[in-house]
Amino acid sequence: MRVQVKLFASYREIVGVRQLAWTLKDGETLGALVDAVVDAYPRLRGHRDTMFLAVNRAYAQPDVALRDGDEREVGLSGGGWEAEAWRNLAAAKHYWEHL
């Protein structure tokens, strides 16, 4: 399946594009996709542990399996205030959905 890997902030600057088209097997995990992208762009390696990950416009953990039919957008965003803001937004959304 094909996914679009959207790059934000410093990751966009490192890779030099806003988006990458990536091919992977149905059921591959988000973490495996990120590992493949980091292998292809070694300058991202130092940022691996601080990446904010999203699938279908929602915060996602690396163990999420990607499926054909997903929105096919995987977002990689930088650490620091931007990642913290997204995590807080995701936590607030989760809280309100489970009241």
C-alpha cells in the first residue's frame, strides 16, 4: 500500500520536502514505517525518540498497524513545544471522548 508521510518543522527542513510517498505492506506498524524513513534519511536519527506521530489526523503510538483504507497520512512532527502542544491536544480530546 502507499502512504503519504507528511513532514513538519525541522523534519521538513532535514529531508527537504513536505511529503514523501512510501510503499509498505498492509499491516506494517507505524514504528516500522518511521524506522524505514529514518534509515533513508539518517539525519533524522537523532530525533527518533522525540517524534510526534499521527495517523488519520490523530495522535498514534508506534505499534499501530497501518491498513489499506486508512487515510494514508502519517505525520512526523518535531519535538519541543510543537510536539508537546499536539500531545496535550490529543490528551484533551481523549479525555472529553471518554467522559
